[in-house]
Amino acid sequence: MLRVMLGLNPIFHLRIVRMAIGSLRANFLRSLLATLGVIIGVSAVISAVSILEGLQRDVLKQFESLGADQVFVMNGTADRSRRRTAVAPSLTLDDADFIRRKLGEQVRGVAPNASRLAQVKRVSRVLSLNVLGTSADFADMNSYQAVDGRFLNSQDDEGEGAFVCALGHKAKEDLFGALPAVGNQVRVDTRNYTVVGVMEERGILGLFEVDNMVFVPVATLQRATGMRFLETLAVRAADTRHVQACIDAVTRALRESHGLRAGQPSDFQIFTQEQVKSSFGDVARLFAIVLYSIAGISLVVGGIGIMNIMMVSVTERTREIGVRIAVGARPFDIGFQFLIEAGVISLLGGALGVLVGFAFTDLLSQITQVLHTYTPPSSIVWALIMATFVGVVSGLYPAIRAANLDPVDALRFE
């Protein structure tokens, strides 16, 4: 008896839940429209999480594939006094040679890199591909293997470079199909190159999408295009325990090579794998704040929509509420029913929003063919919890208003 008086009778509560669901079914279209805001909000949350998580996993996987023993030298210097980054080309092929001579056994490889987009032609097939000018160390440093022929070697790098190339896995398939590529020629812009190797399928390797690339000796690329400067310089430390010592040695060598005096800022920047990952993490957090804020606003708008619908429902059912109070229903029972209705609407909207978010991110992945989305299971649980919370909070005021209606005035309502 005491449990009934306190409103803790589970059978009685189940009856109220059934009444709430019956009321929603009686006004199905209105209930469905009330879920639209929640659907949009939850789908925005799922989409934002999926895109950010997928992007972060892809980027981190790229940099982890490079190994913790590599350091990357890039053009430019941080101009802190002006709070901007001044990017000017400064790295040359002579710098790579100087580091090899100066550091000797302190490094296990130096790979100069310069790239450009070019028209690559074989017979009637013409493709726009990225051409990477690099050295033999690029493959050794990244454990990048040839499945046919070989990669570039030290002889290809000598002098002004030989007009030879290695093809990424997809580039070979697009240009040659099932035919052999090694020993044949492709035309890169206005020059003919002999294919010496076809590389394994690796997808994205660090800074480059290697499967769709053409690799040529960096000296050859500079000779053919007139390029003077490199984009990046990758250096592999001889020992993973001495990466910082390698960074210090590379810094001293490059400052000497560039003729910089004490006190002058370096005209290059050096990053490790961990620093690049950390920088990307900062950018990812900034994007997360923006995207989650938009998704949160969408959820709030959805909650306002639920509140409006519930207020209309209270007004339309004023006489019904009066009758129920007159036959013995307590204010708690009335308010509990309206809270259940708001919760069911928001939970239904959350479930539909999850499905819409999944469908949108899957469609986005298929259209772009580059963006790989990933939705952590925990994000689905949190999205549903958030949707239900927003619905319950939005239904709280209408529930209190319905519970506090005067039964006499409610029975007189027309």
C-alpha cells in the first residue's frame, strides 16, 4: 500500500507509459515532426564524430608508418614577433649531400623530396599524377618494396639524374593494366622516362599518397622542370634513442650549409613524428569544438521544437487532464506521462538521427573515395543519452504546467 501511495508501483507506472505511447500514436504526424530537430541534431553529432575520428585515425596511421626515428625538415621559420609563419624556400639538394657528409654514421638515410603535378601519358592513356622527385633512401627509410623491378638507386641520382621512374601500384594499373610496365616508357610532360620498377600497394605513406605516384630521381625532376628548391627533407636517425641528438646535429649542419650566423633565425623547421601528431591533434580539437558546437545548437533547436509541441499538446488536452484529475489522477501522474511522451519522442529522434548520420557519412566516404569515416560505438550511446536528456529537459516545463492545472478550470475548458 505504501508503494502505491508513493507512486512506486511498477505496474501503475507501466500503465502510464502505455497511455503516453498511445497518445503519441494518436497524434503520429505531430509526434514525428517533433522528432525532426532531434534527428538533425543527433545526425550532426554522429557525422561530426565519424568524420573527425576517421580523419584522425588516417592521419595518425600515416605518420606512424614513417617510424619514430625519422625527422622532417621543411621550408620556413616561425616569425613569433609578427605572430605568423613566413614560408620561403631554402632547402636544396646540396643540403641533403651536406648532411650525408657531415653527419656520416649519425644518420641512416637522407631523402630529399620535391613534387609536382604532371601529365603522364602512355599511348592513348593520359593521367594527371603527382610526380615525386626523391632518392633511393626514400624506399629504404619507409620499407617500401618493389613488386616488379626495382626502386630508384644511387646510380640514378648521380650527376643530373637519369630519366627513369618507378610507378606506384595504382599508377601502374591505370597506365598499363595487366601488361608489364618494367622496361617500357611513359611520357611525363615533355620527357620520356623508362620504367624501372613497380611498387607495392601501400596507400598513404606519411606525407604522400604513394599508390598514385610516379617516382623519379630528384636531380632529374629539377633538371626537367628548373626547380631549385626541395619541399621536404627526411632524415632517419641511426638510433631511435638518439633522435633529439640527430635533430640537433641536422640543425647545426643546415645552419652551416645556409651560412647562418649566431643569433640569426633558422630558415627551416624540423619536426618529429610525435610533434606532427601533436600539432594535428591541436587542429583536430579546434575542428571538434566547431563541429560539436554546431551539432549542439541543432540539438537545442530540436529540444525547443519538442517543448513547443508538448505545450500545444497540453493546451489541446486540457479537458482530458481535468477529467483524469477529477477521477483520482495525481499531479505526479499527469506530469510523469508528459515527461514519458517527451522522452519517447527524443529517443525515437535520436535513433533515427543515428541512422541518418550513418547513411550520410557512408555516402560521403563513397563520393570522396578519400575520406574514411569511423564511428566509435561509445559515440552512439552518448548521442542517444544526449537526445533523451534534451527531450526530458524540454518536456519538463510542459509536464509541470500540465500537472499544476486546476481541475475545475480544466473541466470548463472548451
